[in-house]
Amino acid sequence: MLSTASLVLFVLSGLFTLAGFPCCLGCLNWIAAPLCMATALVGFVGLMFDRDAQTREARSTPVHLMALVGGLVLLSISVGRCLAGGCVL
């Protein structure tokens, strides 16, 4: 369940960040930044708590790690784009 949430949030935050990168659509980064934070948070929670009930081994570690690292990278891109635009909506 958490792996699906990590993957979906990663794709959505990537789409919003890339769509908000051009000059005319920079306001989308105000949506992308919180979405990227949520992606990184879900990835972190998935790394810590998504375990198999019987063996207690981690499940979907690559997906959660991708969501955590990718969410932080996309967050820095979207925040940087917001700052480059003068923080104006």
C-alpha cells in the first residue's frame, strides 16, 4: 500500500515540477513544493515502517528510497524555481 502511494506521489510531483519549470507556468511550483514534501515524507515512512508481518523484512525498499531521494531533489528544483521567479504567484 505504501509502495503504491510512494510511486503515485513521485510521478505526480515530477509532473507538477516539470510542468512548472517554464516561465509561464511557474505558479505550478507552489503546488509542486508541498507535493514533493509529501512524497519525501511518504518515502521516509515507507522505509521505516513498511515491513512484512511475518518476517519483519523491509518491503519495496527501492520504491521508497526513490520516493525519498526523488522527492527531495524535486523539492529543491521547485523551491529554486519559486525563488528564481521572485516568489510571486
